[in-house]
Amino acid sequence: MRRLHGWLLVLVLISAAGYPRPASATFSIVACEAEGGTCGVAVATNNLAVGASVCYAEAGVGALVSQFETNPRYGPDGLRWLADGLDAQATLARLLADDGNFEGLGIGFRQVGIVRAQGQGAVHTGEAVLASPWAGSRVGPHYTIQGNGLAGEAVVLAMEAAFLNAPGPLAERLVAALTAGQRAGGQATGTLSAAVLVRTPQGWPFDIDLRVDADEAPVASLNRLLDLHYARQAIIRAERLARQGETDQAWTAVAEALHRGARWDRVWRRAARLAIALDEPARALEYLGVFMALNPAWARSEIEEARYAPLHDNPLFRSWQERP
């Protein structure tokens, strides 16, 4: 106990002497699609709840991160000035000029990445940030990549290469960049939370706001959550296509949903309901079997629905009904 009190006294004395407090290591990517107006951020850190404080985006306007020592005004103010017509560099300059020394810390403790929709990005990395194990950035058309406390420059270089070469929609490219950065060494202190935020012109349910907190492998878990998001999108698309009479395309969408959400009971339930609605009892039985394995309690309730009357004579279906 005396040793603990001694360390506490040392920390108090260090703070009183004016030494900067330890800051959280973070790496992130900010980007907007060249066409369409979709903008987003992916970020990972060794602190808690990074998705709640660091990343901001608005479709057709832009996106930004405020990290290392976050200033919460940067997000709302930056998006407002981008919407007013300022470019990324001018917005960044105004944010830094109006910093206000939030929590007693100035712009030397800020690392900021900003992209305006259909515009060049801008980055600021303060002097205190540069004193972390490794800090730096990459800037290109429609994107910025920035990090501090990293294993080395290889992290941001790997992120840039992955983002530029990855296929798919913006969210997948952002998370691919984050994953590549993690594989290249990530943060010297490890990670605890990760997030991806994407705002689309269509809005919900196409927008994405996924967060992983207090996780041993947050970037890997973020990939899993993104798969679940696209599984949900695929099953919704399948149901819409079925209503439009596009049956072949509907089954293709179902296959995607089941692949990306292979362990998600809700996706298998919706697939079974769609199969029975399309008079495909064999498919419905197959999907219900997986649903039963994943969530027996919910599945037993589901099979009591009148919609499954075409399966009542099937021996396997009856065995499910007879289970205690």
C-alpha cells in the first residue's frame, strides 16, 4: 500500500511540474467517395469508446477525426464549416485557430484529419503528438490517413495501399485499411476499441455506425460486425427482389446474406421465412435446421407459426415440434 501511495505521489508531482500527461495512441482513415457523396471514418485506439468521440462524417459534406487529445468541438464545427463551403485546409486552419485549449491542452496535442466531399484532404499533427513512438500521416485525393503511437511508418503505408487497392463500398475499404494497419504493427501499446462510421446520401439503413469496445482484438471484431451489417443488407435486398418477382436475384442475395452472417440466427430465420413464402419448402427446412442449431429456444417458437404449415408432414420438422 505504501508503494502504491508513493507512485500516486510521483504522478501528482509530475502533473504539477507541467509535464504532459500520457495520451492515447490512435490510427485512423478518413475518406469520401469521389462520386456519390458517401463519407466515412475508420479508427482504432488503445482507449475506450473511440467511436463515441473521435470520428465525424456527413454525406455530401465530408468527414474528420480529432485524435491523440480529442477536442470535441472539432467534429461539429468542422462539418459545419465544410458545409458552408470551406475546403479541408481552410477548415483545419480555422479549427486550430479556435482550439480554445480544451482541457488545458492546445494544438500541439491535436492530430486531425479532414476530407471534404469531392476534395483534397488536410492533416495536422502537433508537436506533442510527434513525440509519441511514431506519428505521421498520408494524404491523397479524397482521403487522409493519420496515426500516433504506432509501430512505425509501415502502418500508415499499409493502410494507404489497402485502401487504394481494396474493392467494394467505402466502408469495406476503410475497414480493409484499418486491418492492414493492424497487421503492419498497429499501435505500440495495443488496441482496445475500434469503430467505422459511414454516412450515405440514402441514410438509414445504408448508413453504418459500428463500434467495438474493451475487446482483445477490436479490429478483427469490427470486421465481423461489418459482415453482419452487409448480411442484413443482403437479406433485405433479397426480400425486396422477391416482392418484385426477381427470384433468381433474390436467391443470390440470400446466399450472400447467409455467407456473411453464417453465425447470425436472425438471418437464417428471415431466409427460412422467405423460402416458405416463395414455395421452396426444402430450402425453408434447410434454413430452419441451421436456425434451430444456432438458437433452439427461438426456433421452437418460430416453427409454431402458421406459415410453416407446408412442412408439417416432414419427419424432421415434426421432430423439432416434439422436442421438450
